Amino acid sequence: MKALVFAAGLVTASAALAETPVLTVYAPDYFVSEWGPGPGIEAAFEAQCACDLQFKPGDLLPRLLLEGPQTQADVVIGLYTDVTRKARASGLFAPHGQDLAALTLPISWSDDTFLPFDWSYVSLVYDETRLPVPPASFEALADAPEDVKVILQDPRSSESGLALVLWVKAVYGDRAGEIWQRLAPHVLTVTKGWSEAYGLFTDGEAPMVLSFSTSPAYHIAAEGDTTKKAAIFDEGHYAYVELAAKVSGTDQPELADAFMAFILSPAFQGLIPETNWSYPAALPRDAWPQVFRDLPEPAKAIFLDEETAAGLRDEAIEEWRQALSQ
């Protein structure tokens, strides 16, 4: 009898487990790491959805384009603005269906497919113990003493590297190639991605690194270190916005819609600043942690729509490549 009762319990438990719907979300590695926002978001969403939220880390757009309509993803989180044209052309994404009135971005946003979840400004972060007076523009950096070095990321493999060359192109237009020629002597090295570059910077290899205006918040809040700062440029900074999107072929459309709505909720947004070290996309400033409210910001946000960015991309990368290959 006890064996029969135990077996019945196993069947009941298995049936309940089988009935739990699974929402599969593709996300970057950093997002789902133990120090990223993923674990907290998973716990908070599962507390209200009666579902199993499963993050699948890895490359996003290349993976999706390879899988095509057969992808297992229901939602993708961690795309960025400079790839939305290519992502949209794939036909793999559906309208997000969310009211955008709650967004607190420094730019206007009306896209009905790609939903912002956080943002920052692309910036050169410096160590004030090694560089007491930072440059206030790209031209000022170009004119700085040659021992003022910066570590950059390759725009052909790095989102932040691509954002940088588009930033320079947006500011200087036809003069971008000339600016890169003048900046080239100040480039210590170019890495494939952000993590390697930032690690070299924190190891003391150079006094400046390409990063984001919110990067110093980590050093302040987590390390009590106020020596890392973002150089604020007079010409304005490139706004870097991270995005989520619903996959059109999802077999969990209601759950996917619920997750897209959750992205704009205070429960989600409140996790972003001190786990993803970025500004939340849908929280008013007075709800930000104080360390984020205290960060210096540029007077102007520079942003290129996806068509403009796509049209400038190849030229901007080639100007950068030619300058740094000499």
C-alpha cells in the first residue's frame, strides 16, 4: 500500500512538473551570470508567472539567424540599437505590445518591436590617479601628450567598439578619418571585447578605456573606489540602449507578453542599476540608487537611427581600421 501511495505521489508530481510552462529567454553571458541581473529577474518573474523561466546564454543575433524559425527562444534580451535593422529584417520578431510612456531614456523611442530595458552613454573611463585632467573631447585627446593612452575594442567584434566609431562619425562626419589618424598614437591596444579591455585598464595598463558612463558606479558602490570616472565630452555622448524582443514563432505567446510587460515593471527595473551597472530604461531618476543620480552626464545624447547607423557602419569601421593599421 505504501508503495502504491508513493508511486501515485510520483505520478502526481511528474504531471504537475510537466504542466509547468517554460519560457525560454536567450540572453548574453554577462546577463545570466551570478553577479548579473538574470538570477534576480528569474526569481521575481517566476514568483508571479507560475512558470519556469529558463535563460539560455550565448551570442544572440548570430545564433537566432542560424536557428531561424526553428529557434527555441520565446524572448531575446540583450540586443542593442546598432543591430536592430538586421534583426528586424530577419522576420523573427513580433511587436512587443507595450505602452512606452514609462520610458525614461534621454532619446525619444517609438519602436514597436524592440523594447529598451536599460541604457548608458558610451564613454572613455579614466583613472584620475593617473590622469588628473581628462580630455573633454576627441580632439583634446588627439592633442594630449603621447603618453596618454587608451584601450579600445574592435568595432568588428564588439558592440561598444562599433558604438565608438559611430559616435566619432556622428560628431565629425567627413573629418572622422582625420580624427582617427590623430587619435591612433594614443591607442595602446585594441581588444576583441569589452571584458578584456576593461581588465587591462583595471590592471593599470593604461589610464583610459572605452566603456560606459555608468561603469564608475560599480567601483563606487561595490569597491568604495571613487578614482574611476567617465570623461564627459563637450560634443555629447553616444546613447547605448539595450533591448528585448518577443520571438514571433514562440509557443508561449501569453508568457512572452507577460515577460515583456514585466521588463517595464519596477520589480525588473529596480534590479538593473546595481547588477547590470546601467541606467534603468523605465524608472524615474528619483527612484535610481543615489550613486547613479550622482554620476556626471553629458549635455547632449547622440543617437543614430538604425537606417543611418547601417549606412555609416562600413565607412566608419574602415576609417578606424586604416588609421590604426598605419
